[in-house]
Amino acid sequence: MEKEVKYTTWVENATGIQGTARSLDGELQVQVSSPLKPVAGTNPEQLVGLALATCLNATIEAEEKRRGYDHQSVVRVKSEMGPDTPGYQFWVTAYVKIPQVDRQTAQAILKKAEQRCPMAKLLGANPNVTIKLVDEFEEV
Amino acid sequence: MEKEVKYTTWVENATGIQGTARSLDGELQVQVSSPLKPVAGTNPEQLVGLALATCLNATIEAEEKRRGYDHQSVVRVKSEMGPDTPGYQFWVTAYVKIPQVDRQTAQAILKKAEQRCPMAKLLGANPNVTIKLVDEFEEV
């Protein structure tokens, strides 16, 4: 299909690993820091995790409402970082709870959401990315 | 290679498209909203863009320093959203400026960074994702 853009936004990092990064419209401004140093700040692991959690949960929410359910779903994402050859790699695991429906319905809602959610599609082909339905989140 | 995790972090979205989303350690907390509605807040487009901008620029910074240059690189990311069949899709384009070196050196630094940067690797296989070296950013 032809590319049809409904929304465009710009973000920028000039600082590198330590300092402030932001969207040009001012809606997102964060302190970033190395996750391996005891310095306050967020990092790419959290940012990409929250992009997936928000996008997938928003898509599930739309599907809950389409089916006449209240929105009760929660998406929790674990982002991990470790060595790669060369450099580093991330592992991203999304845990999805849709507690107000039976497991079969929850699976159907999640499947539909994965097919529609742009973040799931952007990451989904990568073997380091997993999305799974759970009844309860594991202890953090 | 065997999976060796150096850092683990958790984030969560319970609200859906509108409300507060956060990391469980409290380092990242944002208001999210639909980019198609006139409501303040950030969104997955900006979050994934800033994850890529920060991770790639941090990796370029390390390579600048390894080569004895000051850190001057800037990564600006354009995130776009539009219809897909089904649902929606994102397009993510990273524009990279490494102004203190000649173009050939800048290309070599960027190539090295792309091979090492976990966000570039997480997204890089996707045809909707592009990373390019530029002399100047386009007008926004």
C-alpha cells in the first residue's frame, strides 16, 4: 500500500549517553544516563520498553472496547541489555494481562492487537523480542 | 553466544492510550496521549524515536572518543505513523550528524556504531527503519 502519513514527530539526542534528550515539540524531555552507572536517568532500554508497552496496550484497549469490554489490560515489559559480538544487544519481553476475559478470548484479543500494533510490527521480526499472555506478572 | 544479562529494567502501561505510563524504578514517568488528538502527552512514536536517537548517539560518542575526537555528534529521528493493513505502522528515520570529521570518517564511525548499537540492531532489519548520515538536518 502507498505510504500515507497521519502524524510526524521529531526527537533528538545531542548529549550522548549522559544528559537531556527530547522531542522537538517539547512533549517528551528526559534525563538519560548509562544503566551501568549509579546516575539518575532513564535509558534506551526503558524508552523502547515503554514504547512497546504503551502501543500494544493502546491497541488491546481498542480491541477490548470493540468487543464491549471495559479496558482492564496491562502490559509490562522487561528490557534486558548484555554483550553482543560486536557491541551490545537488548532483549525485550512483553507480558500481557487481560484479566476480565477467559484465556481463549484474551489470546484472540492479543493476537488481533499484535497484528495491528505498529510497535509490535516494528520489533516483532527480531528474535530478541517476545510477547506473551500471562495470568499474573512475575515478582520484580 | 550465550545470553549474558548486564542490566534488567521493567516498564508498564496500564492506562492504555491516555494517562500515565512509567518504569517500575521511577526513572521514567510520562503522560501519554493519542498523537491524533489535541491532548498534551508523548506517545510510542516519540518514545521509540528517542530510544534509537539516544542509543545510537551514545554508541557514536564512544567511537568518537575511541578515535580521539570530542563528542559532537547529534542524532535526530523522525517518527511517522500511518495506516497499515491491518492497523497502523510506524516509519522511523534517523539522521546522523558528525560535524567535526570529514565525510569518509563520519561514514566509518556511523558504520561501526550501527554494528554495535543495540537499538539499531533491534530495529535495523525492518524495512520501515532507515539510518542516514547528513551534513545538515532538514527544516522541521
